[in-house]
Amino acid sequence: MASKRIFDSISNLAGEIGKTTSNTSRKVVDNMTNLDKQKMNEMRENITDSTQQLVEKASLKVKEGANKTTKAVSNVMDVNGDGQVDIEDVIIMALKVPGVCIKRDDFLRSEFMKDYPPEVINDAIAFNPAHAGITPKEIEKYANEVIKYERNCVSGISAALSTPGGFAMAATIPADIAQYYGYMLRATQKLLYLYGFPEIDVSEKSKKFDTETLNILTLCLGVMFGVANANNALKAVAKALGSGVQKQLMKKALTKGTIYPIVKSTAKWFGVKMTKEVFTGFFKHAIPVVGGVIGGGLTYISFKPCCDKLKASLEDTLLSNPKHEATNEENAFDIEEGIIIENCESL
């Protein structure tokens, strides 16, 4: 009996020791877990704080860099000195690039010499291709070849040139834009001449380009990009030229008369568009030097539709088609009187 009591006592003592050990172990584990959780929370908070600080610093650097780049690009691109970047700046930059300005006589002669005798070519130069009897179908063939050639040139060079980045973009963007729009202006001049427009004065005089020329080219680029009313305004210009409107009246209409409000709204549209594209990195991906091979592809895709819109507009005007019937929208521009008649308000 005594031995049994001793055994029971030992068993009870062992049980108590087991419970005590188990409780102690659990407390130790719980303490260690709590300690680990505390450390993990501290580490998480430290990582979060550090990450936030890095992000804030990086954002500040990016913002500072963007501001510097924006300012640098603005300073370079504001070539007319009016304090803003607009399509006139781009046209002036592009026209200064060698090879952008097209001489009408030389172009028409080189285009037609393979297919027409000298007397037809001389008539086309003296008047226009339609007057010389060159059919609309034939003119369209030449126009398509022009678009194809200029498109291949701009996209080919896009793919061939290098791809600088970072702050180098401030130096390359103006050249890229001048090149891209330079080829558009080359195509524009050629299409204008094929469809009956007289010589466009693209010569620089005393570091300035003729305002009338800049405004005609602005309208053409507006047609290319689908700017509202640019198409009607350009057709009205063609109608006036086909009707023999005096040069001074035409100049007045383009610079401060009936056509000028459309030129101004077109320039404003381009100002918004270009500000977004230049300073949000569009030209980094879509323009020749910066975009590299990718830029070549995007340029190739975007160039032809723009030129096709201008071609479609020029195909049926009084200059290219003697049987052209002016629309109400065209007639809304009374260039000879120097006023916009009432129905222009509904455009």
C-alpha cells in the first residue's frame, strides 16, 4: 500500500511537472510569437515608410526632370517667339529643313515629263494640270505616288535612326517633329500643285515666312487631321483662286478676313494636341529619331490616312474640277466681300 501511495504521488508529481512544463513552453512560444509579430510589424512599417520616401523622392525627381524637359522643349520650339508652342512654330521649323520646300515648276515638270509632251507640261505649269487636259484619274495616280513616296521616306528614316532617351529628348523632339511634319508639308505642296493651286511662297524672307503661306499650310494640315471646318475653308480658298479673286483679297481673307477664324481655330486645336503629345511622351514612341524602329511603324501607319484626307478634299474643287458645284458650306465664305455671310454661323 505504501509503495502504491508513493507511486501515485510520483505520478501526480510527474503530471504537475508536465503541466507546468507545457504551460511554460506555451508561454515561451506565445512570447516568441508575439515578439516575432512585433518585429514583423516593425519591419513592415519600416519598409512601408522607406518605400513611401523613395516613391516621394522619385516622384519629385521625375517632376523636376519633366519640368526641365518641358521648359527646354518649349524654349526650342517657340520659334516665332509668341510664348506658346503651336502649329505655326512647327511649320516654320519644318520649312527650314533642307528639301521640304517644293518648287512648283520643277515638280510638275519632273512628274509629267515621262507621260506628256512639252506643250501639255507648259500648259499645266502656266495654269494647272486640269486646264492642260490631264484627267482626274491620271492626277489621282500621280497623287497616290506622291503619298507613297513621302510615306516611305519618313517611315524609312524613322526606322533607320538611333534612339536617344532621357533628357536628350529635349534636344531631339524638335528635330523629330520638324522631320515628321516636314514630310507632311512636302506631300501637301505636291498635292496642292497637282490639284491646281498656284505656287506657294515657302521662301524665308528676313527670317520670316509669309503669313498667307503659313495659314494655307495650317488649313491643309487641319484637313489632314480632320479639324472641323478646315476642309470647307480650304475648298473656299480653291473656289476663290479658281474664280480669279485678286491676290490682295485672298491675302486679307487668310490673314484677317473670312478664312482667318478657321485658321485660328485650327491652330488652337493643334496647340492643344501638340502640347499633349510632346509633353506626355507621344513623340518618344511615334516620331523618327526618338522612336526608332517602332516609330517607323507608327509613322508609316499614320502618314497615309492624313494625306488621303487632303487628297480627297482637293480632288473636287473649282481648281481641279471645272464642273465643281460649291456646297453651302463653301459659299458661306464670301472672300470677295471680306465678310462671312449669315449661314456661316451654322457651320
